[in-house]
Amino acid sequence: MRKVINVLLIIILFGCGEAPEKEGSANHYATEIIIKGKAQGTTYTIKYLAETYEEGLKEKFDSVLHAIDMSVSTYVPTSKISRLNEGDTVKVDQLFLAVYNLSKDIHNQTDGAFDPTMGPLIKAWGFDYSEPQKMDSILVKSLLSNIGFDQFVLQSDTIYAKQELARINFNAVAQGYSVDVMKKLLDERGFDNYYIELGGELIVKGHNKFTEDWIIGIDRPDGENFERNLAQRVKLKNSAMATSGNYRKFYELDGNRYSHTLDPKTGYPAENNLLSATVIANDGGTADALATAFMVMGVEKTKVFLTENPSIKAYLIMDKKGEGFKTYCSPSLENQLLKD
């Protein structure tokens, strides 16, 4: 499932082979088994420590990822969310309900900065690969009247839209939620040490094969073409991590350049100096959604949110005109940063 907002790919600082692959030697404290695959328009990598590979595990991952696509992917014409967006009354499954409820919670926590009901605006701007419309204040105002959770009626396990133009788009949360579902599969099978990554969103538990915390790199927007260089390396344990950014993917209309991060309050691309937001939380869905919300909120509002929600950690990269790139790190995250 591709994201509308361009997600900075988190650079994985470990060697990977074709799945399933075993890595083990006298220098390793445990055997690392690697599973790799393709899903949701991207790739996934899973590493877990075990004595042997569990037969059929990759097929289970592929199956659950397909189920998520059939529920909440706007890129699957027959999915439940696509049918809802086409005007159908849809009987939804537990996957849909979980993503819907999580999205509504994050929407409320961020004072509307995260809003998956912006489908009409996403489509009009061409951020879902549709043909973009000629945007002006009249059209934006009209489309804003179709935005909001109150445009949808959810009764038990049935949902429908009140207005024809109302649309839901979970692309800024679904991949984070997907790693949570994959985590549940490993937890149910008793694995205590693993790493799961899907399209840049990831979650880890326990330690790596060297009995150390997992180490993840964060992109730094650098160079004329924003080549991929590391801004920072972070030690993670029993946490999820997601990054959103707007510096690589832009949209040009009538000579103007717009980022793909839309502000739900204005209907226009967000205007702030934040280039990327990396969020660390207990679960992938929350990290994913908050990373998107922070790109809308900007640096100062994000700092306030982090102060009020100390369980959430973030690493922000901003563009200080004339001063180069600046960063902000949650105080509680500083001891997890690797010092070069």
C-alpha cells in the first residue's frame, strides 16, 4: 500500500539475504532467520531469532497482508474501503474497525492534524495518482465541507458515507498498523527477539543476534538531490518507529511546487519548515499516524504535543533558511542516539 505522503525510507543497518535465510556463526549468540517479501506496493523484511525456520510462516505473513489490503487499501478496487468510497454501504471486518478507531483516536489527540477523511482533497490535488484539478480557494472550501468523521455513519460493523464526495484514505496509518499485525503473529508463536519492517515502518522486540538493541538509521535530507545520508542512528528495543517527510516528493501545478502533506484545516499543503518527523511509540499504527500529524503541526506544536505525551518520542529535521538543517530530539530519546 503506497503512501500519499512520501515516507522517508528508514535505512536498515543489517545485512539481508533472500528469505528465508539463516545467519549463524561462532560470533553470533543466536541464529537469525530472515524472511523477505513484497506486499502493499512495497517490500517487507522480518528477522527473528530461533533455532529453526517455522514452515509456512512467510505464507502467513503474506496472507495477513493481503487481508489488510482487501480491507483498507484504496489501491484495490474491490477492497472494503474502495467500495465505501464508491458509495456502498459496507459490512466491515475487524481490521477495518481497528484502523478506523485508531485513526479517530489520533485525530482527536492531534486536534485534527491527522485526518484520514481528507480523501476528496487528496484526490483533487492528485496525491492519489489521479489527474489533479485546478485548485483555487472556492474549490478547496467546497471540498472541505466533505471532510470529517461526521461524514460517515458507523453502526456496529456497517459503515456508509452521508455525502457522495466523502472519502476515507488510511494510507498514512495502514502500513504502521500492518507491522503491528505481523508482530502479533510472531508473539503468538512465542518469539521474543525480532525486527519487522514494511515500507519503512518498523517494530522491534527484544534484541538482535548479538544480544544488543536493534540499531536503525534515519535519513538526512542532504545534497543537491537530497541523497540518502544518515542523520542519526537510534537504538530501539520493544518499540515501533515511523518516519514521514515531504522533501523528496512534490507536486507542481501552474509553476508552483506543493508538498504532499495536506493541512486538514486549510485544505492546502502544510506550510512549515519541518522536513521530516521520525516517531517512536509502542505500536506501529500510532507511530505512523503521528509522524504524518507532526508534518502538519510543525515543530512548535509538535514539541507541545511531545511534552504532554511523554510516552511518544520524536526526532525532527527542519530547514532553517540560511542556516542549513536543524534537528530536535525528544529529551527522553537522547540516550538512545548513537554517538559517532
